[in-house]
Amino acid sequence: MPKATLTRRGRVVGAACVIGGLLGLAAGGRALDAVVLPGVVALVAGYVQLARVEDPEVRRVPPRDGFVGERREARIELRPATAGAAGTYLAAIDDETDDGLEDPEGPIRASIGAGPVTYRVRYLKRGERRLGPVRVTATDVFGLFDREVVVDDTDAATAYPVCHPIPARFRRELYADDAVGASRQREEFDRLREYARGDALRDVHWPTTAKRDEIVVKEFAAETRRGRVAIAGETTGERGGADALASAAASLALALLDDGVPVDLTLPAGSVSVRPGPQGRRAVLELAAVTGPGAVAVDDADVAVLADADGARYRTGGRTVAVDDLRAAADGESEAERSRATAAAPTETEVRGR
């Protein structure tokens, strides 16, 4: 068990006690009560308090998985190993993280045993990100002693690659012509969600909207008449490209899943065969998060994703399209849709009138 050591403040108090004691003795001992005894009492009390501190038990709730650039909340519960062993005590908590996470600068000061400690992290790099071990530096109430304990407790969270929209025309060219316009099956209800500009007024769920005082619309299950779209991605050349590959492959796969199209995705880290839905999206993102550089068989795929240090390209049907060009086209498409939706969106008067 680590021993308590004097802090800078404790050393100052200790030195003052020694000097005060010497001066008190030289003056006949009358100054001992006024100068030395309070400092000695504080030093003894601080040491005794930390001597009773046990290594804390740690339970961390890691941040939810998210995309690069997003912030998530982590929670640490620290409590004495034995109930009532030392009550609550002050500590500085430093949860170590790898270089793919941005965490708070400096330790977090809290009272151990008084409740959980929360902090926010930001995902800087895709992949499995590590949190821990936890460094707990306990201190007495006077700040005269501290005692450092390292709790070797680690957890992981997954950072997904950045994803971008894919133009509808490009997506629909990848599956059968008779699937265009039939990717939403209105007979099968899926879930309720918040209104987004461009949603049809007929899809507003009026009972829920009235209860929540916000516009809620119905979303229907997706389907297409095309079986699957196979996507295979690899890096080319000797310079990097894994991040561009992960982003491009995940972006296209998620866009197709949103259209209701099942996807077979093959990357250097492995392959998944998924259907539309939350589980399929998660499987795609988890594979893209951990993939590295490498080659796979792309000849039989409907879409080949080729990436290097300069970016990524989609190759399909004998043509190759730069991902950056598609992203620009999608941004223009989204801007046009937002402009059209502004005029079509229901006004507050229309909603309350229903």
C-alpha cells in the first residue's frame, strides 16, 4: 500500500513547526502552544486520515461509441473497498486515455465515495480507443499529505470513421432500375422520429405531436426489389489511405442501408453481410472503425473502393468517381432539398390547427 507523503504545503507547515519550536524553546517555551501545536495537530490528523484510506474500487461506464469529432460522456464510480473504511475523502482523479481521445486537461478533483465523477472526451481517431488505468491521488482535508494509487482498470470505446452523404442518383445506379422510387414501403410502420424539413405533412403523427409539443413523424420500413450490393475496398500504393478507405466504404454502405438495400462489405479487416436496420449499421461501422491498409479481391464486387494517401475513389460499371466529387454533389443536392423543404414544411399554425 503506498505511503502518504508530504505535499508542498505540508513541507511548509512542517518547516514552520520546526522553526517555531526552536524559537519557542529559545524564548522559554511559551510560544509552543500558539505556533507549533496547531501545525502538529494538523500534520498528525492529515497523516492519520490518509493512513486509513484503502485502495478504492473502480467502476467505469465508458463513453458511447461515436464518430470521429464527436464528444461523449464517461463516468467513473470510485468508492472505498470496505464500506465505511474511511468515509469520503478528497482526491484528484486522472483517467489516462490513448492518443485517439481528447480528455480534460489536468486531473478532476472530487470526493471519493460521494458519487460518480463524469467528464467528456472527444474522438480524435477512429478505432478502438482505450481508457485507463485510473490514477487516484488522495489528499487530507488540509492538503498537507497525499497518497497516489494507480487502479489498473481499463475499458474501450469505438470511434467510427467520418461519414458523408452519397448522391441519390449514384446510389440508385447500383441497384435495379425497378427499385427506384420503391425503396420505402409505406404499409409497414417502423418508428416515430422528430420532424425534418422535407417530410410529408401526411406522415405527421398528430397524437404524439400534441403530447410532446413538437412535430413527430412516422417512419416506415424500407425495402427494395434488388437483392444485395457488394462493396469491396482496399488501399493502393505504399502510402496510407486506410482512413480514406474506411470513411468512403462506410459512407456508401450506410447510404445503401438507408435506402433499404442489403449490403455485403469486404475490407482488409474482414467482411460483413448485413440487412437494413440498426444492427446492420453498427456492424458496418465497427468493421470500418478497425480496418487498416491492405488488399482484397475487388473484381467481383458491384463497387470497388480504392484509397491511397490522396483520397478514395469508387469504381463501378467501368467508371471511376472520386469520393470528393460525390461529396460536393451531395452537398449541392442537400442544399436544393432544404430549399424545397422550406416552402413545404408545415407552419406552427397548421400543426396546432390539426
